[in-house]
Amino acid sequence: MALRKTKVPMPEQPPEERIRNFREVALGLTPELAQEEAERCLQCKNPACEQGCPVNVRIKEFIGKLRGGDLEGAYRSIWSTNILPSICGRVCPQEEQCEKYCLMGKKNEPVAIGRLERYLGDWAREQGLTLAEKAPPNGKKVAVVGSGPAGLTCASDLAQKGYDVTIFEALHVPGGVLMYGIPEFRLPKAVVQAEIDGLRRLGVEIRTDVVVGKTLTVDDLFADGYRAVFLGTGAGLPNFLGIPGENLCGVYSANEFLTRINLMKGYLFPEYDTPVKCGRRVAVVGAGNVAMDAARCALRLGPDKVYIVYRRTWDEMPARREEIHHAKEEGIEFHLLTAPIEILGDEQGWVRGMVCQRMELGEPDASGRRRPVPIPGSEYQLDVDTVIVAIGTTPNPLVARSTPGLQTTRWGGLIIDEETGMTTRPGVFAGGDSVTGAATVILAMGAGRRAAAGIDRYLSEGGKEG
């Protein structure tokens, strides 16, 4: 039988239904669909797809086992390098990583590697299959600051080597951006919670409501007997536009908006007493994944109109194609080649509109994308009463400012040794968005894994904090 040229379609909630709920949009592959998609894999002698995976998942091996009906073997193959397959299969940009190099994709659609990874992760969770084993204790304590993808991965690797690991999380629920940033309809919280429960079975202690840099410092952690510290504090400091009216009521950063909805269960009001005020006409500024998440969350709160306002074109949008497709399906309106220049308010200090200016693309800037240039006299007013700013984030400076010896880049990223993950302060390691700025889940996991190996090597060689 000839190989199918296109990916097996993923079952989804219809757009007209999903815009009225926060349940997961993509429903996952059935066993039959997963088998059909796995059969598309060419089982290349030298699988190029594996070159694109930041944690080196053995893609050819796991798909081969799946094709042969060995689901546990397939899951074990993935888990040996990726402890969060259900999460990565949902939110990682496979089209820019593993699938980008798939040989099948040279002339046809690449194999849906991410969907198969998700399928196996979900299957293992449903079966209650747990692979992590608690190692004999080695008597050494390590502190992990932050419980996002980098922190979870680092803690898991260290616990499996016998370290006594404690995670310190600033918020009241562990999971970092997986919990507060990514909406339920893209990543159900039960999936994240299952991974966190697995960490606890390894003996990892998780202490919430601890703001390192405020509640206690890195120096306090060393004084408490921790031999090394990993900083996986993410990039939670939002950027703003710097235009008049940005301090009006009804202007949110995407971080605040998504945290209120996801972590504080604002979408379940009044079941949860955490309402999110969302007007009748909402503008989201930006076109990355966070902007798409904010716009699609806003839509589900019931406004009449939701706009994406972006100063470049479709081609330059940093969001995943899948997220843009879903947003368009759901009726979100895109104002492209458009930049806000002022937010207007009423007498009570609430947003009543936004002045925008048309743009055209000039020469490429430092990012390699063509620079947007204002068109004189092209200003117009967009009738909105809520504005959500989603133009990126930077690392929170709290830990760096409270920790002597930590050096940062000019934009606040922690400086590390790329091989070991150690910062400029001996015994203090870092990885993920706190180093790179906002990036992907899988890149943060890879950084957490490298840092765990660096910590193990450092402490095995008798390293001491400086």
C-alpha cells in the first residue's frame, strides 16, 4: 500500500463549539490513527529528524516500536531522554525542530512526530506506567529555584542520581509557565500535575510560596546546607509598548491576563471567585504564541470582537502555524502591518480606544525580519475597551540583584558556561528562559538536563560554592 502523503488529521473540537469552552481543542490520536501515522515513517538509516530535537529523543526507535505494537517499549525509548512527552507533544514547535528535518517532509508532509509523542505519553499516563526510580541517597542536597520545564527536568535527573532535591516555587502551585501561561485548551493542567506527582514519588520536595530573592536568598540556601543551586526562574517580566495610555484601567500584560485565567481559574468564575474583567472589544498586541493564547482565552470570555494587532505580516509572525490557524478558525480578526501609538481613556480612566498607525516593511533588522516603517498620515482609531500587551518578556531581576557574583547580559539573562550550566558564581547553575529569554519548553528541558549533569560532575569532584 502506498504511503500516505499527508499527516493523519488530528481530531479536534469544531470551532463553533470550542470558542464556548476551555476544554482541549486537539483531542489526540486514536490507537488506529496513531498506527496509521507511524506507518508513514520511512525508518531512515540516518534519521535526520533526531538532529532537530534539543533533548535527542530517539525518534526512529520509538516510532519503530510503536509500529510494531510495543507501546511500553516506545514510551520507554522517549522517556529515556524526555520526561515530559505528553507536554512536549502538545506545545513544542515540532515543525521547527524534529519535523523540519523529516525526510518524508521533503516532498510530502513530515511525519507527525509530536502527535505520536503525545499519544504515547497519554497512553502511559492512562496505564499508570511510571519509569522513574528513586535512587539510593548520596547525602548531598541541591536546591532548584523554579518549577517550570527547566527546573522539573533538572530536579528529576538529580533525584534519579540520589541527590536530596528541594524545589522552591514562588507561586502557590508548581509547574511554572506550564501552569500559569499555557491555556487549558492547549495543555490540560491534569497532564502537568501528573508529571509533578511523578517528581514527588522520586522524593523531590516542592515548597511553594517561596520567592527566592525576597523570602530567602541564594546565600540562605547555601547556609541551609544545599551544596548547589539551580536557577530556573524563567522570564516572567513583561515588556510594554511605552506609549501614552498604557497605564489605563483595562490594559493588561499577557502574563497577568493568562495567569488570572489559568492559574487563578478565572475562566471558571463564579465557581472560582477570581473574575477576569474583559470588555466587549479586545485588542491583543503581538503575534507570538503568547499573543495567540491571550486572544483565544479572551474570545472564550465572551466579547463581541477580538483583534490581533501586529506590525508585520503573516510571514513574519513568530507564533506556530497551528496556533495562527486555530485563531483564524475561531474568528479572531487580524490587523496586520499595524502598530499602536496611543491608548485612549475615558473620564474614569478606563480604555475607550486605541490609535493605530499603518506600517510598511523596510530593510531587515537584527532579527532578520524586515523592519516595520510607519506610513505618515495613516493613523486610525480602533474601538476597543481592553488591551492585552503580548510583545515578549525578560528574566525577573530579583534573583540576580540579590545574589552576589551573578553576572547578567545587558537585557538581564544570566550568564552561564554553555557546557555545564554554571553561572559566574561557583555552585550556582542556571538554564531555560532565565538564561535565553522566553523560548520553548523543550529548549528549557534540554538546559535543565545539561545543568543537572554539570551539577553532578561539579559535586562529584568536590566542588564548593563561592
